[in-house]
Amino acid sequence: MAAPAAPASHHCHPASWKGPLIATVSRYTNNILSRMRGVRHALIEHAEGIAATARADLGQHRHGGDARITRSRGTVDSFVSLEDPAAEAIEFGHLAPDGTVVEGLHILTRAADL
């Protein structure tokens, strides 16, 4: 038999609740964890791995132009970007002047395994 549904109020006392215990997580947990040195280092390394994969993939498709992959950091996050005036068309595709559909290369999408 399935456990009963949790009551509407999340402030129930454990002794009055007969179902599985429900964990409460502080609203500051994300703030605390994201600023831990080990977590930040792991995020930077992960972003660099994505950037390296994207650079290799972009290098195989380059036929000219100045498209490049960059990695930058914010206060907490790391970002991998495809920089080029036509970055959106390179990544997602576009219509050629004659109306032909040109498929995107999905460089960042594949590199990030999305």
C-alpha cells in the first residue's frame, strides 16, 4: 500500500506524520554550495572540458571567418560561448539567400551534451 500523501501544511510535526519523512533544505544551500572552493573548481574544469570539445568541433568545420569558442567566469558560474556575428546561425542553422535550409552545427549543444 502506498504511503499517504503529505499534508497541505509543510510545518507538521514528525510525530503526527505517519508517512515518509520529508527533508527540508535551507534556501541558502545553493548560495553556500556554489561558493565552495571545490565546487567552483569542478565547475571551471567542467566548463573548460566543454570549451575544449567545442573548439575541436569548431576547428573541423571552419571554412574561414572569425568564429571562436571562449570560456568566461561570473561570480559563481562559468560560461562557454560561441563568439561570431553569425553565432546563432552557426549553432542553430539558417536559410540561405536561395531559400535552402542550412543545418546548424550544434557545436555548443553537442559539447555540453544537451
